[in-house]
Amino acid sequence: MAGTSFTVMSKLQDIRTSPLEHFTGSFDALNSYLDISIQFILRIPNHVKSFNVSGIKAVLRLNNPNVLLSDITLPTAIHVHRDDIEHGVLLKFPVSERAIALIEKNRKKDVIFTIEIHLQVTLLTEYQRPEVLVQNEYAHPFQITIPRSEWAENILPKIGYRALRLFEIPLTHDLLAEAYGDIITEFDLATEYFNKPDYNKCVAHCRHTLDALKRNLKKIKELGDSETAFQWLKAIDERTFEWIDAVEKNTAALAGKTHHSGLKRNFKRWEAESIYLVTMGLMNFIGHISQE
């Protein structure tokens, strides 16, 4: 449970949320959002007949580094006429691809956000001559922590973020579907483990992807021109095939366990990222050749 508080005429008001239950993401095919539901617990101050929360401004920041990710302003109509009134509000923060990339670049384990809440409050007093007062209130900033597994496995996919696949590759190309099935499976596993993150397993599946890619290319090339499904191989001369083969061999060697024998350390993020990108680049290159 996380939360904060603010006062209205010296009367304490609470804001509560449960990050694991009430923090998620959404994507409308164009825009990405980080969504958090918060619960207000509101109480009547002395000498006040009632009050309304008529507007909320919410600010979402990344905790480390302290960067403004998004802010929103919401009109509300929360009417408070007694103690302990509860009212839920959905904060739907739009986040750009650059903002998400910044989070990905800086997160080490869990993702920590800071949320600021500003409120506009209209009060009706109980004095002999009732008055309507408009006040601006500010809740102390509070932090929410999202476990890295929840962030990588559930929230990132929901916001439509494609941090890794920068190019289109023929995942469903009918000419390559049979030949590329095991390659795509291994590449998808490499993507999954990069996001978790488990860089050793990411690199291992990149290596498996390259093994499958080389094995299939050799198999397809040996079929020759008799197989009409693979006429695209005519576009690859011997030098191009040798280049693909050389890149595959060197990348596979870098990704191999022997590369780190004796070093007694795991693959770092930048190493896994580089091996992943080279693997993706080879798939992209061959995929485009097949469509020419």
C-alpha cells in the first residue's frame, strides 16, 4: 500500500493506492498510457458544511533520475458532506516512446515512480454568513514501486512498447514460414529474456537463433532452383552468402559460453543488447532479400 495526505482547513485527508493491484498500462493503437487508480478518503473540517474537489492535477516522475514523465489535469466532482467519504479516481498518464525508453535505459531492478497531486477545493462554510471559499491544496509526493517482473512481463506489453524490434521481419511470410519457424521461436525467446531481464538466457537464445538461421540457409541453398518456394536465393551471390556466414560465425562465437570462460561473470546489458541487435539485423537482411 502506498499513499499520501493533504489538509483542508487543517483537517487531514488521505490518498491511498495499491501499486500491484491498481497500476497498469494501456495502448489505443496510437498512444501509450500508465494508469493508476487512487482512492480518496475525505473528511469534513470544522465549521464547513460541505466541500467539493473540483479539479486535480497529477504529475508522474521517474524517481531515479528525477525526470518528469507526464502530467494530467482532470475535472472532478467529488462532493464531501461527512467524514470518511471514499472516492476513486483513475489517473491516466500519457507517456511518449522516449519517456518509456528513458525508463528502460535507467531501470536496474524495480521501477520507482513519484506522484504529485494538486487539488482545487471549493468549501461552503457554516458561519452565520456562509461563504464559498476556493483553495488550492497540495498532497505530499509519494512513491510507488513496480517490481521488474511485473513491469517487463505485464505492463510493457500493455503499453505497446516495442523496445527491441526496430525493423519489420517476415514473421508470417508464406514463402519462409516453414523454413523460419524455429528461428522465430528462438528469437522470440531472446526477446522475452532480454525484457525480464535475464541477459545470459537472452544471449543463449540469440546463439540458438543463429544456429537455426545458418542450418536453414544451408538446407535451403542445397535445394537449388528446383524449389520454387525458394527462388529468392537467386538474389544472393556467393560473396553475400559468405558475408552472412562470417557474421553468423563471429556473432555465435561472441555469444558462446567459451567467450566468457575464465572470466566468471555474466553478460552485461549492453553486451546482450549488441548481440541481439546483430542477430535481428541478419534476420532483417535475409528477410528483405527474400521479398525482392
